[in-house]
Amino acid sequence: MKSKASLLLICLSVLFCIFSGISYSAGIRKSFPVFRHERVFTPPSAPQGIISVNEAETEDWIKIPGIGESLASAILEEKNKHGPFYYPEDLLSVRGIGSSKLKMIRPWIFLD
């Protein structure tokens, strides 16, 4: 009976090591990466850096990830109709820019 209990205990400890990502070899603890599918947002890098919202032209806007030619034209049209932007949130008045899009492009814009 003792040998069955010992065998069960050994099997459980081996399974624990396998599922926790830890292996014991010669008294040294080794950790192995546990693969998890986590969603981590890493903003893509803009090719040419940060642009000034009020001075940027269409070519500057389309370098920002998520901004195409039509959205860049809409931003410039809004600026020409209503004047310069004073806050990043002013871009929300442009059709096609919502809060998630603004959050995505915010690292690459500044207001002067």
C-alpha cells in the first residue's frame, strides 16, 4: 500500500512540474515559459515620427498607422472649415475618428 501511495505522489509531483513549467534537475530549479494567449496592445511605430496636427499635410497624416488618404483629407477639411485644433479631443469632430482611433494615433501627434 505504501508503494502505491509513493508512486501516486511521484506521479502527481511530475504532473505538477510539467503543468507549472518548472523542472528540477540536480537540485537546480529551471523555469520554462508558459504559453498564454494574452492580448497586449503595442502601438505600431510610425515611420517618420511625431507630426504637428495643425501643420501636417496629407502626406504626413497617411504615415500614421490607421490613417488613410480619405481620413487625412477629412482631417484637413475639418481644420480648414473650423480653424486649428486646440486639443487632441477636437479630432473627434472628424468623421471617421472615434475614441479608439484617437487613442491609437495619439502617440504620434502633438498640438503646437
